[in-house]
Amino acid sequence: MHIRFSPLLATGIRTMIPTLVVFSLYVLVVGHDVPGGGFAGGLLGSAALLLVYLAFGDRGVRRALPAEPEVIVGAGLSVAFAAGALGLLVDGAFLSSLSASTDIPVLGKVKISSVLLFDAGVYLVVVGLIATAIVRLGGAVNR
């Protein structure tokens, strides 16, 4: 089975993908204070990859990714572990929540916490796993 190129879908995703990616990053950043976070944001980011796959196949997904999907999963696991280890080093408990805040002229007071770092790791793991599934399973369909 070969996926056929759709000019209509290829044109439509040019607006859908940036919107999905920005919204997924919003859910990632805001999610550590409200329901959401890394997992929900990662699923939204993965939806953008699915649209790329539907329009351009597995080659399009490979071109859209900054690295191999397995490297993204490994980076996500490393970031999530680092967030936990940071709490262990500073507070004596693995995954202990640490935070810092600063004033940024345009944005005002911005709070950054180790929970956001952990959520970023989860985000990368989810996007990497879905990308791996798309590339591995989608590539088999095109052959």
C-alpha cells in the first residue's frame, strides 16, 4: 500500500502544524500549575507529527524531526532523570520540587521549577515514542 500525496492536505497542514506545536508547548509550560503538562503536550505535539505523516509519509516525519526518534526518547529520559536528581542533590529527596523566580521586563514575574524540567522530559519521551512508531510502522506501509 502506498500513501498518495494530497495537495489539499499538504496546504492545510501549513497552518495546522504551527498551531498544534504552539498549543502543545503552551500546555507543557502551563501544565505544571494546572492539569496537563508533559504528557498532554506531548500528545498534541505528536498529533502534528501524525499530520505530517498523512501529508508527506515517513520521509516527511524524518525531515521534520531534529534528531532520530530514539535519540529524542533518550534525551527525554535524561532530562526527566536530571530533574529528579536535582531534587536529590539539593533537597535530599528524588523528584523533590525546586523553584526559582525572576522578573522579566515584558513578561513580569516568571516562576521556573524542576517540575517543568520533568514535564519537558516527559514531553520529549512521548513525542519520541510516537515518532518512533510512525517511522517504524509507517515506513513498512510504504515499502
